[in-house]
Amino acid sequence: MALTRWSQPWRDRPSEQAALFNPAFCGELISRTVAAYDVGRGGPLPFALAFLVLPLALHPGARAALPVRSDTTFATWAAEHGAMLAELPDRVMALRPITREALLFLTQHSALTVTGRGVGLGSRALKLTPKPAITTDDARAARRTAGFIGRWLANQASTAFVLQTLGVRP
């Protein structure tokens, strides 16, 4: 079986991909979403929604298209951003291996738990500082967006509604 770029050992991956898509950073973004969702909803993030975090938080165009307020009506926002949403299912599929790798990394370190109810904070949850001392503007924006995604998804009626509106199938 041929190796894909995501199944290659880390030393063989292009350095820019290894830097942006490393499991620790991607896991931090997912953790920020899970933590914000838990505060807003009082429970774990549905597993399928975890796969939306990286395509929305890492893509500058998607970040820019997201609303400013977490109480923004989801359906109205989606109707106004059809062009961006047309690309989202492909990004979700492309980043699916990275999301899995990040989830596995964090569950192995007990930072997250994955159960039948969804993805929750683990017994050794990450200490998520609002403003890390050393970072870039892009990483800062991705972190901020990941927290917003958790708050916004917590305000939505159902996982099925979110996925259907975004054109993503579980």
C-alpha cells in the first residue's frame, strides 16, 4: 500500500505541512473548541463536529467569513456565504486524517476523551492560555477562531442541522 502524505513518518513530510498540521497545534485548536462548546452546552462536542474545527480555523478565508458574534443565526450566515461553503466539504475531507491524528494524540495524553456522547475534556486537559507568549498572527487568529467555533456550535439546534447546512456528511 502506498503511503499518502498523511501516513508518512513526520521526518518525511514537507516542513511547512509538519509545522501547520502537527498534532499538538491542531489538537490545541480542537481542545479550544471542545472547551468552549462545553461551557456553552454543558457537555461534550458531538464527534462529527470535531471535523469542522480545522477546516474553519486554519483556512484564512473561512476565518474571515465567520460571523463576529456567536449568537448569529446559523442558517442566515450560511445563506450569505455559499461560495465559501461550497469548498468546505472538500476541506473537511482533506483534513480528516489530520483531525483524526490530533484527536488520537490528545486522547493518548488524556487531554480529551472520546465517548459515544462526543469529544470531551480529559483528565489532563490542556491549559489553554488566551495569549501564548510566542506565537504568530495566523496562529493567534486560528486559536481565537477555534474558541469561537465552540461557542457558535453550542448555540445551534442540532448536529444534523449544522452538517446539513454546511453541506458536510458524517
